[in-house]
Amino acid sequence: MYWRLGLALAAALLTQGAPHARVQTREVEYRASDTPLKGFIAWNDAVPGKRPGVLVVHEWWGLNQHARNQARRLAEAGYVGFALDMFGNGRVTTHPKDAQAFVAEVTKDPAVLAARFNAALDLLKKDPRVDTTRLAAIGYCFGGGVVLGMARAGVNLAAVVSFHGALATQTPAQPGKVKARILALAGGADPFVPPEQVEGFKREMQAAGARFEVVSYPGAKHGFTNPDAGTYGMEQLAYDSTADRQSWAAMLKLFREVFP
């Protein structure tokens, strides 16, 4: 009798823990031209059938734990999250000079940047859990600029979301070209994205006829979604738990609208 109670209790405990255990992750290797890339994919195996897929483009630090955590959070919300690699070989750094060099290397040729983004998008589309008619991309810091650039170029996504990403561009969106819904989430105290840049972005999107929204979080500095923002030795960066929570909720609200 007692052993049966023990088994029942063990089963109950396992059942209670199952929702957390159902988020699965996997490291993946892929290529763009001759460049080896490393990504991180996350999904919830308790979600039945195909579901939307969301690319995650990392900050200028590279494919670090922050980017992986966002893919996991997407999986918890019922999506397939794929944190991609824009720098090659999964390179990461905690030093601003190295990060700047990584960004300069990948952005000097727009075709290279687009190829690395599209290689990840193609891989996401091949995932058996992903509904290829329901795709989005989100990006942080450098990655926010990347996803906005892809939206400007007319990439066929339902939505793109930029978290504390650069809003200025050398190649403004052309009327009628932007297909994705755009959500730009900015820090009100971000010295890298000052108010005049935000206003310029709004004018650009209006002129292009894009469906967009800009949300600014008062007092939030650059990197407000990254709990490690204060460890990089840059006074312009700071984590803001309120802005992090509210911006994530804003993203989920958009996804509920674009993914019926």
C-alpha cells in the first residue's frame, strides 16, 4: 500500500514539474556561404501541431546567454524561438571594442548581413514544428537594427520587433515595400537612440506607409532588457526590470494580433 502511495506522489510531482521540463533546446550549426554559424533553437513539446517561428537577433555582444534566454521565453509563450548567429562561429565578447569590430565586419557588406539573416530564416522554416506562414523576427541593440533593416528591405515576415535598437538608417524604407508590422521599443534615456532619432524614424515609417508603433519607456537606458547590462563597463547601459517586462508584453500583444 505504502509503495503505491509513494509511486502516486512521485507521479504527481513529475506532473507538476512537467510544464517547465517541456521547453526543449538544441544547439544547431548551419552556414551562410562559406561562413559557419551556430544557433540556438527552443520549443515547447507540450504545444501541439505547428506554431509561429520567431528569429532572435542578438546584441552586439554576439549569441550570448541573453539571446538564448529570449528564445527560451518565446518557447514558453508557445512559439519556436531561434537565436541566430550574425558574427560566425558563435563568437561572443564582453568587450565593447571587440563588439564594435564584430559589427563593423558584418555590416561592411549589406549582402553578407542579409545572407546570414536569411540562412537562419531558411533553417527556421525547415523546422517541423514551425508554421511557415507565421514568422517574425525580434532583435536587441545591434539586432534591433538588423530586423528593422530587413523589414525596410521588404522581408516577408508578419512582424519585426526592435528592443533598444538603432532606428536611424542610410537606406530609408520605400513606400509600399514594408510588409511586416513593426514595433520599435525604445529607452527614453537611451543616449544611442535620442528623441530626434525616434522622431525621424516615425517620419520615415509614415512616409513609407508602414504599419508601425513606437513605444518609449521613460528613464530606461540602452540595453534595458539585459540583466547583465551593467556589467559591461558602459554607463550608457542599464537593466530596467519594468521596461523589460512591459516591452515583452507589448511584443506578445503584437504577436497575438498578427498570428491568428
